Amino acid sequence: MSTEVVKSAPVESGGKAVREEFVRPRFRTLPGEEAYTMEAFMPGVARSGVDISLVDDQLTIVGRRDRRVPDDWRPLFVELGDYDYRLRVRLNIKVDQEGIAAHVEDGVLTLTLPIHGEAKPRRIEIN
């Protein structure tokens, strides 16, 4: 299993530049006749920590993990680094932006990307 850590440009935080680091989450895309379904696996990310944007054909998903723990809590073993998730995907089909639906459950983001009418396959009748 390989993990790709991506460093982004410094972000201003309280007058201090902070470099954000992201891990690219594992994901899969399932084709359908009317829509594509994309699942992104982001353990530790709640619904409130997900930000999804679609600009032209560039889909960007950012998942921020909730790091609140009790003060006296100390981990015995840490499997994952302390990173947030970011996935950028260029879509090769036209998507109906108004019909996009998203759902997060148990760290899995499920996106339904309906195919735009112009991009759907058509059967051409021969006269």
C-alpha cells in the first residue's frame, strides 16, 4: 500500500504561514447508464469535514479529520499520519451539476454524478 503525501502552498493562519499536507484517499468509480457513482474512502472524516467543488471538469474533494481528543488521551499505536485528504479528478464526461448528490457514512463519501443529457449514449435509428 502506498500513500501519497501532497504538500500545498502555505496558508495564512493567524498571521502565520502554515503548510498544509494532504493524503490522496483511495477511491473507485462505478459506471451506470444514468450516472456514475464515486466512492472515496476517508477514515475519520465526518460529514461536516467534507468540501466538494466542481469547476469545469475538475472535481476536488477535501476531507478534514476531526482531531478533538481528551487532554489526557495518548495513542498506543497510530496507523495513519495526522493528515487530511484531498482528491482531484478530471472528469471525462459532462456531468449534470444540479443533480449531483453526496452522502458520507463511516468515512466513505459516496458521490452520484448524473450524466448530462448531451453526454448520454444514444441509439440512432436507420430509416
